[in-house]
Amino acid sequence: MTTILADLNYWVTVFLLVGGLYIVVAHGNMIKKLVGLSIFQTSVYLLFISPGKVLGGTAPIIAEGFDVYSNPLPHVLILTAIVVGVATIALGLALVVRIHKSYGTIEEDELHDLESDA
Amino acid sequence: MIEFPPGLILILGALPVPFLRGPVRTIWMLALPVAAFVLLYSLPEGNHFAISAFGQQLELLRVDGLSKVFGYIFLIAIFLGVIYSLHVRAIEEHVSGLVYSGAAIGAVFAGDLVSLFVYWELTAISSVFLILASRTPEALAAGMRYLIIQVGSGVLLLAGLIMIWHETGSIAFEHIGIESVGGVLILLAFGIKAAFPLLHNWLQDAYPQATPTGTVLLSAFTTKLAIYALARGYAGTEELIWIGAVMAAFPIFFAVIENDLRRVLAYSLNNQLGFMVVGIGIGTELALNGAAAHAFAHIIYKALLFMSMGAVLHRTGTVLASELGGLYKSMPFTTVFCIIGAASISAFPLFSGFISKSMILSAAAHEGHYFVWGVLLFASAGVFHHSGIKIPFFAFFAHDSGKRPKEAPLNMLIAMALASALCIGIGVWPSALYAILPFHVDYVPYTDSHVLSQVQLLFFSALAFTVLMRTGLYPPELRSTNLDSDWLYRRVGRSILQYCVQTVGSMHSGIYDLVVRRCKRFVEQLYRHHGPHGIIARTWPTGSMVLWVAILLVTYLALYFIDIF
Amino acid sequence: MREEQLKPDNAAVPAQKGWLERKENVTKIAWALYVVCAILVLLDFLIHRHAEMGFDGNFGFYGAYGFIGSVFLVLVAKYGLRPIVKRSEDYYDD
Amino acid sequence: MIAAHLPALQVVIPLIAAPLCAILRRGTAAWVIAVAANWLAFAVSIGLLFRVLDEGVISYAMGGWAPPIGIEYRVDLINVFVLLVVSGVGAAIIPFARKGTEARFDSTNQAWFYTMYLLALTGLLGVTITGDAFNIFVFLEISSLASYVMIAMGRDKRALTAAYQYLIMGTVGATFIVIGIGLLWAMTGTLNLYDLAQRIPDIENTRPVLAALAFLTVGISLKLALFPLHLWLPNAYAYAPAVTSAFLAGTATKVGIYLLLRFFFTVFGGGGFFLSTPLPEMFLVLSIVAIFAASTVALFQNNVKRMFAYSSVAQIGFITLGISYATETGLTAALVHLMNHAIMKAGIFMLLGCVIYRLASMRIDDMAGIGRKMPFTMAGIVILGLSLIGAPGTSGFISKFWLVLAAMENGQWWLVALIVIASLITMLYVGRLVEAAYFREPSEKAKNVREAPLAMLIPAYVLVAATIYLGLDTTWSAGLAQDAAASLLSAAY
């Protein structure tokens, strides 16, 4: 039990990862797929951030009285990753809007039928 | 002095042809072989033109007796071919003809296996257009089969040369022999192009499908290039004697019952190659001289025969023996030229075949190969039968078909006249040809005894033909398809799965039956899955794609972890 | 171009039959051939033959070889090969 | 002075040029900038090549922060080879882009197109040159996002769904890569590739490292479209504008190959580690399946662009086949084919762009008889097609030659036979196009077309010429690749 709790952050990561992927696989709606994708990416943020926390450490700002700091690097990295993620989702949504305009649907199976006819 | 590969003159010279028109094009195309001929004439023996590519030194211009005689005849052949095809409007035929001949000439002067291979493949690729240019579905299919087989030959050559390079560290194209695996592979590659028995059928399959002008060029280069390569790499290999004997004998049976006269010529081409292969297999100076001389003479008279049949095809639209006859009335010149070609291939005294074929026969007798000698003599009689008599007889005489086509176009007649003059010229003055052979010649073809023997042989063959015709025993010309080894891949290959189902399936049952049924469905499923709407080809929903990702991830994880446990 | 090549020949009129097509002429040619063959055999007596292998110097060897070989060739092709390999013209088309 | 900053310039030039295009909003001006930036980038690559040849590996500390803390750009023979391919193919494509985009978009959208193009170029060059694992992810996403947009700009509305699919797949792939990187970072505490390479051998067989390897394998396989993860590729290539197809076919998957080599060989330590995993067998099987399945599918395609897209999947199979040997010859074959295939496939898609420009169709039936109407375009396609088959005298032959050599070294004769059969299948589908173009009567559509403008033909013919040149002189392909392969295997950096 304790081991499971000790690795809690990893379990959450795995849960988000699998859950996100599952949504991408299982849902035919293009927006829902993007939601799944977003959740899937979130798992990565957690994967990076959590090992950066040093128990008992403080924010990595040099100040008197503290000599244990958390690792600042993951925060920087994940900030970048979040920006990338936002851009991806924005572009994806823009594409969905255009697809809706062109086809009148954003359900993948219907799209598939439409394209087979074309 | 300019030292430049003559083959490249033709290949590069072909490039501007699409942009030239009218007489300028005619003059240009005729000037190319002439220029190459003059150049070749001036070249002394030795290696003259090397480039480095693929990290190797490639010798593109190795001039010696053997390469020179093949170079000359190839240039003569393309010159005649260009004249013969001047009336053709389709540019791609002219271009591919020139490139094809240039590649064959380039291959002859290649001093190393890599450049030989490059030219080898180029002849395959450039010549297929001469077949495709017929623009019929049959020609398309035959052309594709031809291409696959020819390219396959090149691939074998490549595999062999890599092995030899590995073993010896040299890519020089000298005597190869069949002692190493690489040598056997290369022999196989040469054998495909030389139409060895059972590897031969592309020839009878493809040549009759080419355009009237295309066949003339095809008959000259591909197989004779292989003969040259065999003479260079496998002279004196005893197996070749037997292969050649079989080659000389078996196609004539097919030729007798074949109705398509161009296919008859293709079979007789095959048979003539057999003589040359025997000569190479014997490998003495006389035999090799004979093989080279026979190749030289053969290219001209075989081209002449194909030219005459091409003229018939051009004018009447058919070369089926059952549809022709009586054409001598309206095509007298073509008839005469055809008879000259027929006399040459039959080796009548005073015609070119006589002075070259007899060298090979003499060499066989000298070396004590009596059985082979007998086979070749039989083949000589047979040649007379199907090429000497059958071709002119059924096309121009026999029963009158009622067809009254115009005489062949002027350019065709000129080409045929030139070829005829060469056939007779070589037959009457053999010393000119003997002078350019690779080895010194002290062979005298015209002795009383030899002339008499040959004339007896031929006249009694003619007697046999006459007797068989008059007694009604000669097989009638029937419209038919005659099976040959191509049946193996055109029919057996296709029905092998169904066959499995029928025979094996009836013997066994249960599980085995299931397996076989699966096999049968495989072909249908290939299209179902790979065809435009097949499962592998169609647009997949994103979800299933991602599912694949997940499956693969799990697979990899499992594989890695299994490893450490 | 096409129409002239298919112009029907009025073969019914005997006068238009070529010299070569008349039966008596064909017979003449055949007889000429028989005579030439006979002369050729007889020449064997006159011309000295240097036989390379012994057996080829025998009287009439080449003539007999050519005749028998040709008959063999044609008959084997007709009765041996053709029944095996002959198929209808559109055999490969289906 | 400039020579010292070449590694930075390689990425910075297109990166700065991209927003300039966006700001100018004028098609012509943007095009001029794009051409200038791409050609400069090519020049920089050449400069880098000569520096690497002269002085060996170049290490460049970005912003003056010394590695491993700061981001390091590290140029060695392997990535300079790929940089050369990417910027070189781009340099040929970008002049070609003018006519096609002008015909389709208004001035503003043209400017956007060039912006996206430059961003994609930046990303691909960045991925290749950087020595920092996380930096790879960032550049990868820059290039991917830009390429999604470039695909979506295709004239067929199916381009939109193709772009969407690619977006989902690409993001999943990139995220997998970043998960792999994260796991490696958690285990070693460094993101510098060369630092990682020092530390990984000690912990090579721990589970997180192996999990990282699995994530990286799948993520990168997605990016380089290794069967069965190729499914996004055919539609993306088929419905994108010609410029995009040419650019992506020539560069994007090739950078994927580079990543594969870099991670498996440099980071995980030479050929030894690679051979100790099940990867060689896995790659061998997947490559063969890719070659045959994709070639067979290509055979039945009616859309010529889609046909060549599937052919790309098959050709990638040839590259990964070379990698699966993990021998010097095998890797050389892979690198040589990487370069040769980039050039020929980019050329083919450009020439197909010429056809679309005149004919407005990619159906093989509509292309009937086009050989007479567009002789130069089709002649180019035939030459490149021959190269694809592996005909001697073209660069494709060199690729096949090395591949066969590698197979023989391993004594796998059956594989030589398979390679030959695959070439024959290639010949069949190229032959189908040739047959339609030259031996059929012109279709209704083809009757009125004429030859493509020189502005499109000349750039394409540069690549045709390169294909022939590289078929004759292999100093710059096999010569470089051999050294690069040797350094990959020894994991010397």
C-alpha cells in the first residue's frame, strides 16, 4: 500500500495517459478526440513536474535560511510543453471548424462514409 | 585521335532526335552510326576511356579483336535499322532504337563487369519500348514479361559480379568460368539473354509482338550481346557445347508447326544461337572465330528476314502463314530479298551463312565432338526447312491468298537491298570478314568436297519438303497457340493455387482443406486488402490508428522487459 | 492503304493464274528437283572427298542425312509435338 | 567570426525569416525572403559540412551557457549529412513553390504559406542540429504544427481531414517521444544527448530506461511512418499542395530516421546495445512488410500522388531495413538511401505538381497520353521513377547496391531475392504510369494541356540532375555516409 502511495504521481500519470489515449481511440467526435489528446498530454506535464519536487525544499529562489531547493528545470520545460500543447489544440480545433464547414459533420465515421463516396 | 566510346555517340546522339524534323533528322540519325564506325575503325587495341564511379575505375572502351568485330556488326545493324525505319513517325521508336543499340555497343566495349551491367540493364529498359510501341494489349503484356525477365537477367549479373568482386577484389571483365558461385550466376544471366533452353521463351514471346521495325533491331542486339559476353567470359566451357546443341535442335520442331512467321523466325534465331554457343563451348581459335563470324553473318541475314516479314506485316497487317500466300506477284523485290536472306541462313554456298556456320561444324569435328556435329548437321537441314523454305514459300508463294499489297516502301527496300548485298558479299569474298575476326584464320570454306556436301544436304532437304508437301504429309498451317516454356509462368503459375485446391484438397480433408482454401482466397484478398478500397489502402479512422500505436507500444514494452527477466 | 491490300483476287479466271500456280508447272519444278538431286549424288563419284570423321565420306551420306533428318523433323513436329502443345489461338486471353 | 556561429545561424536564419514573411503579408516579398532564407540555410549547411570535415565535431553552446546545463548544438558527420539533405531539398523546392501558390492563394495567404514553410524548415533543421533532448521535442512540434497547416492548405477538402489525422497522430508521437525523454531525464538528471550517452550504459537494463526506449521507438516510428504506423502519411501526401508533399516527402520522414539513429546508436551506445535488444528482428520484419504491403497497395492506386505516397512508405522500409542490420554497410545503405530517396521523391512530387498545375487532376486515367503534351515533365518523372526502381546510372541503384551488399554480408541471400522482387513491383507501378502517359490516347482532360512553366520545371530538374549525378559520383552520398555510419556504430562523438 505504501509503495502504491509513494508512487502516486506515477499512477496518476499512467491513468491520465491511458485515459487520454482511450478517449482518442473510442470517441468518434473530433472535438472529444482533441479533449482526449489534451488529457493525454497533461500526463506528461505531471511526469516531468513531480520528480522535480524535492521534499522539504522551497521554491528555487536564493534566499537566506534555505539551502534545499526544488529543481527549477522541469517547470521551465513544462511551461514550454504547455505552450506547445495549447498551440496544438488550437490548431486542431481550427481544423475541426473548417471540416465542419466543408462536410457538415465532425463525426469520424460519417466523414469516412462521405469520403468513400467522393 | 578522338578516343570516345562509340556506344555513347549513339546514346547521346539520340537525345536531340525528338527535336529534329524531316531530312535533318534523317541525316542526323544516319550520321551517328557512320561517325561511330569511323571512330571505331581508327581505334587501336587497348583500354582507352576510363571514368571513376561507384568508387571504381570503369573501363568504358576496351578495344580488342573480339570487341571490335561485334562493334562493327552492331554499327552496321543499327545503320540498316535506321534506314529501314525512316518512314516511322513515332519518335520514341527512333530514340529507343538508338539508345538500345548504343547500349549494346557500349556493353561490347565495357572492360569491367560494372559498366557491362549498366549497359546490360540499359539494353533491357530501352528495348522494351520497341515492343510497347505496337500499342496492342498483347504487346503491352508481352513487353512487361520481357522487361521483367531482362531486368531479372541484369539482377543476376549484379549479384554475380558482387560475389566475384568480393572474392577476387577485381571487377575486370575477363574469363569468368563456372568454378565459383558468382560465375554460375553470371552464366545464368548471360544465358537468359542468350535464350538458353528453358530460359528462352521471352524471345518467342516478345519479338513477334514488337513493331515491324522494332523486331529488326531486337533480333540484332540483345542475343548477340549475350553471345559476345559468353565468348568473353566462358570460352571453352564444355557445358556450353551441350547447351548449344540442344538449343540448335529443339526450336526447329516448334518452328515447323508455328503459324506466325515472325515467331518462326524467332525460333530459328534461337536455333542459330545454338551454333554460336557450341562454338564458344568448344573454345578453340577456329571455334571462337566461327562463333564470331556466325554472329556477324547471322545479324545481317536475320535482320534481312525480319525486314522482309516486317514489310509484309506493314503492308498486309498480318504475318500468319495461314493468311498469306502469292505475295510475290505484287511484292517482287521483297520476295527476292527474302529468298536471299533464306539462302544465307540455310548456308547455301556463295551466301554468308555458308562461310561462317561451316567453321563451327569443322571445329566440332576437329575436336572429336561427333555426336554434337551430327546434331548440328541435323539442325542445318532443319534450318533450311523452316527458314529457308517455309518463310518465303508460305509468305510469297503457296496457295494464293488473293492479297495484292503494294511493294514495300522505298526506305525498307533500300535497307533490304543493302543487307542482301552484304549477305552475298560476305558469301563470295569471305576474306574480308575473316580479316577482322579475333584470331588468325586459315580456314578455306570453298573446297569441292565441302560445297558438294552442303549442296547435297540442302537439296535433299528440299526434296524431303517437296515429297512431304505432295503427299500431303506436311503439317497444315493452322491458327493456333503453341505452348512453350512460357506456359509454366503464364498458365501453371496462375492456376497453381486452384490446382492445389483440386488435387490436394480431394486427397485430404479437414484442416488441410481449410489451409488450401485460405491459399485460394489469398489472391482475391490481395486485391481486396491492397486494392483502392482494401483495408490496407483505405483511409483509417484516427481512432484505429491510435489503437495501433498502443498495441505496438505494448509489444515493444513486453519485448524489452522479457529480455531483462 | 487498307483497301488495296484486301482487293479480292479474281482467282476463278484461269488466265489470271500465275505460272507458278498451274499444277503442271509445279510438277515440272518437282521433277527438276528430282533430277538435280540425282546428279548431286552421282557427283560423289567424281569429286574426291576428304572425310573428316570417316563415316561422312560414305557414298550419299549428306543426301541421306538431309532427307531423313528433314522427314524426321517434320513428322515428329506434326505427330509428336503439335498434339501436345497446340491450343486455340486465344488460349492465353481469358 | 561568422564561421564560429554557423550552428546557430542554421536555425536562426529561417526562424527570423518566418515572422518577416508574416509581417509583410505580400506574396512576392514573402517568397523572396523564403528563397533567400532557405538558400542561406543551405549555404550554412555546406559551410558546416566543410568545418566538420576539417575540424571534426563542432560543439556550440547556445547563449553562452556551457553544456550540459545550457543547450548545446552539436554538429557531427551524421547530422550535417541530414542538415544538408533537408536544406538542400528545401532550396530546390522553394523556387518551385511560387507558381503553384500564386495560382491558388491570394497575396496574404501566400505570405502565410511561406511563413509556415519556413517554420517547418526551422523545426526540422533544429531537430537535427540540437544536442538537447527536450529541444528536440520543441523543434519537432514547431515543424509538425507548421506542416499540419501546410497540408490543410491543399485544394481537396480531404486535405482537412488528412491534416487532422496527422495532427492527432503527430501529437501522440511527439508526446511519446517526450515521455521517453522524461523517463531518461528522471533516471539520469540530464537532457544533453551526449551526457545521456555517458550515463545510460550503467543503468541500461533498468525498467524505466527500457520503457523510455519503447516510448521513443513508437514515437519515432510514428514520425518516420514505419509500417504499421504509416497510416497518416498517404492521405497527407496525396491531398496536400504539391510543394508540401514534396517538402515533407523529402525531409520530414528523413529527420525521423535521423532521430532513430541518434537515439538508438548515439544515446544508447553504439551498435552493441541495438543488437542486444529485439529491435533488429522487429525492424527487419516491419521493414519487409512495409516494403511489400505498401508497394502492393501502390500498384492498385488510381491517384498517382497517393501511389507515390505509398511508395514512400515502402522506400522508408528500405531505409529501416538497412538500419536493422546495425552494421557499417547497413547503416551506410540507410543513410545513402535517406539522401537519395529524399531527392528523388521530392523531385517526383514536384513534377507531379507540374502535372496538377496544368491538368488539375491526379487520376491515372486523366494522365493518359500526357507524355506527348508535357514531354519534359514526364521525362523527369520517368528518370526519377527509374531511380526509384534502382536502375543503374541513377542514385537509386547506389542505394540498392549498398543494401544488397549489406544483406549479403549477413549471408541473407533470401533477403537479396526479396529486395529484387520489391524492385520488380516498383517497376510495375512506375510502368503503369509510363504506360498511361505514353501509350494511351490522350484523355479528354489531357488534350488541352501544355508543358509546365520553366519556373517549375527548372527546380525539379535540379533534383533530376542530382539523382543522375549521385548515381555516378558517390563521394557526397556513400562517401560521407560510410564515415557517418562508422562513427554511429562506434558511438564515438
